Amino acid sequence: MTIKLLLADDHAMVRKGLQMFLSTQSDLRIVGEASNGQEAIDRTNELSPDMILMDLHMPIMNGIEVTKQLKQTHPNVKVIVLTSFSDDDHVLPAIRAGAKGYLLKDIEPDELVRAIRRVWQGQVELHPDAAVRLMNLLSTEEAEANDEDASASRLAELTRREMEVLRLIAAGKSNKEIGDLLTITEKTVKTHVSHVLDKLGFADRTQAAIFAVKHGLD
């Protein structure tokens, strides 16, 4: 089985170097090149490659935008990002866009060939730096999801009146103002505020106000 490759990079020397080496592999065939994002899409439409080695910084349309579009129009075309950047601003958007590999341009040629074959077989290939970025993201998102679940659970413990008091706390109202608005005594307001803080696990009303605003209760 021969893997048809499209090279998308705005630097001719990079494309030339890749073509010279990859063409020596019997199971790889370079079917075309693209020097900008729009050309990458056009060449994909014309040549139907199996895989694209995609630079991220290209004129007209960057590699992330191209990858995202191709995921919709050519879902069977596998994209391996080949770039010089391994920061969050590049790694995470590229993976989310649909890239099956994220490699840096300092990769050894033989390792690049192995990565191409592994991606072709259905694996995901990530440079160690990119893998760390992705794992950190997943850990953060999981923690945030757990926090949201915990927040929803704590809010569910509040009575209707306590929710009203929380909204007014978030609006910056004093206990007296809350009492006037809800037609209850200031002493009763203090009791409700105490219950709100206790149920939400906060030490003061400022923390409760920030929490309420964060959850759209202001």
C-alpha cells in the first residue's frame, strides 16, 4: 500500500528537503505541494492525498484553519502538523481542529517516516512537548468540569429565598437593602446570608458574590 502525501509549507526549501527524503521510501509517494493554506485545500480537492504534512504558519489561511476545513470536507485525509512551535496557542487548536499528529521540524527523518506510517495505521503521533500540553489541558478541563458539577450541586441546596438573597448579594446590595427589597427584616436577611455562605462553603459575602456572578446569578 502506497501512502499519497501532500506537502503544505510556505518555505520551498522545507518542501524540497521533505520531498527528497520521503521520495526514497517505497511506500510513500509525494503527489503534490502547496505554499499556502488555500493551495493546500485546492491541491487536496484535485489530488485526493491520503495524508498532508501541514505547516501552521502559512499565507492566506493558516494550517489550523485548513485542518479544520478539511476535517469537514475530507474527513478521511489525515493531517500531521509539522511545525516549529510547541506552545498552547498552537498545539491545542491544531489537535482540536482534527490533526492526527503534531511534530516539530527538528524531528529525525527516520522518525518522521515512522510517524507517518503509524498515523496511517490509525495512531496519533505527538511530539513529547505537545503530548505534555495536551495532558495538561485535559487535566485542567476535567478539574473545571468537576468544579462546575460541585457548584451546581451546592446551588441546588439553596432554597428559593436563599437564591434571591444570593442574587442581591451579587448585585452589591447591603443587608438592609435586601430586607427592603424582599420585605423581610434585616435580622432575617442575616440568617439567610449565613445559610448561603454555609451551604456554598464561603467565608464571606464577597466570595459568594464572585461565585454568583461567575454563574450568571447577578
